[in-house]
Amino acid sequence: MVTSPGRRLTQQDIARLAGVSQTTVSLVLNNRTDPEVRIAPETRERVLRVIRETGYVADPVARRLAERRNRILGVFTYEAVFPTASADFYHPFLLGIEECAEEMGCDLLLFTSAGAAGERRRIFNEDSRVRLADACVLLGRTVDRDDLARLLAERIPFVSIGRRDDAGAPVPYVGADYPPAVRALVDRAAGLGHRRLAYVGAGAGAESPADRMRGFREAVVAVGAEGSHVPVTGRSPEDVLAELSAARVTAAFVEEPADAVGIMHAAAGRGVSIPGDLSILALGAPTRPVQVDVDLTGFRIPRREMGRRAVELLVGGEGTPQELLPCELVEGSTLAPARN
């Protein structure tokens, strides 16, 4: 195997060479032989042979995590995940986290660390109990930067679900690779003759909307189309639709699918055909309730896979992992050729 000079071999490298999952490598390294762990003897030996041949040595943080006896992984949520209207958005993440933790033989501990009434959740406060867990997965659309900085400074093992900017040092994360997915949708729309495109949503603030907007802007330049930004905060769907119509936009790339549904309802009331007059492309999964099941064209965020991968990276403990998983395009029925 060829690696760059000075690069440390990771569990993912060992898994690839042995032809197994990273979960299997972790179980072998931790010498898990309890009844619920079913690894064929020949598979175990193949992993051990690759480890011997490569001279792999586990990262110090990974060894320290493996030596702890609690085998408890924390899940800290910055937003309520159940039972709330946003539960459907978080459910696949939690499924992936639970599945992988069970395979690893770990228990899960849910942290909320709610402060005084009305205050945003924080990991660290006078009653913080995050150290009860061996390591922690962070879940939330916006993660507090000061919390990230302190986790890094105190060397508390964690992985954030969702890409995060540096917080005094690189932040370990597993996220969705939004820019290529948005660019693919723009390419598809341009191929159908759409030349006036609009990004509908915040497009800034947290890393997720900023990444989507970056993908949109890069793609608009690449295809030679006209691109505009239509914010939605504090505005009705009717107002958003009016702005799109005034700008003669033929394809709207909507950050929040719930807003896309609202625009579609407004369009029906004004006699605007979707997708005949206006194509709508949704950039992910709804974080707010959607009353009508609409077959939106867009992409699927790999939420379940991100939950699983976060646990794998956490238990693997390979330095500061940063991974982006590809989104899957969804054909849907809200994109059509532009009318001349």
C-alpha cells in the first residue's frame, strides 16, 4: 500500500486492505470475542495479518478510548430530536448511530444539557456530565463554536455530524458533500434549457447552507446561467413566488423543502404551473413538517450513513477525521424543460 510521507495508517486503510468493514477492524483490535460479536476465525486472522504486515499502530486517542471500561458513547443534541416536529429529520441519524453502536458493543447516553429557560443548549455548564461517556457524537444543524474549541482543548473524543469550520484547530466530522450535489442539479436544469436560476433560502450562517450556496454559485458560473438569491426569512411563500416571477426565474433551488412545498401551494393559487412555468429543486430533507407528500426533484442526504460513519470514526479514533459522504440525486417530478 502506498501512503503519503508521514501519513499514519488508519483503521479505514486496514479495512480496505483486509476487505472488511471498519467496524470489523475495530472489533478485532479491541479483541471482542463475546457471543454477540460474530467474526469468522479466518476473517479475524486476515485482519490481524494485515495489521502485522503493515505495522499498524492504533492512534493514542483510540487506544485510550478502547481501554476505558464504560463502553458508553454520548449523543449530544443541540436541538430537540423527539418528540417534536423535527423528529423525522433526525430519525435516520439516530438509527445509524444506534445500529453501529450496537455492533460495536457500546451503549448510548443522550445528553441535552439544557440551561435556563429559553437559553440555547450548551455542552459545558456548571452541571455538565459529558465526561460520563467515553466519547461523544454531536448532532445539530448549528453547533456552538465555543463548545467545539473546549472539546478540542480538553482532548475529549468527539465527532460532529455535519461539516464544521475550524474552532482553533480542525474539527472531526462526518458530513454531507453538498456542493457537488447542488452542482449536479444545476447542470441538469441547465441541460433542460433553464438560464434564469435562483437560490431560495438563507445560503449563509451555518456550514450546511453556506456549502449549498457555494455549490450553486460555482455551478451557475460554470454553465453560464444567470443566478440570483431570494431569501425567505420573514416572508410569505406568496412574496417569494412574486419575486421569482418578477425576475423571470424558471428554476428555483430551495434550501428547505418545506419552503418548496409552500411555494408550490402559492403557485397553485396564482395559476402558476409547477414544473411547467417554474421548476423547483429541493436541496435536502425537510427540517420542518410538510403537510403534503410531494415528489420533489432534488437530492437525498445520507443521514443514516452519516450516523453510522460518525460512530465508526469515533471508535476508530483516527486523529482528526473529516469525511464528506455523497448525496444521492432524486429524480422527482418538479423539474421540466424550460419554456421558451
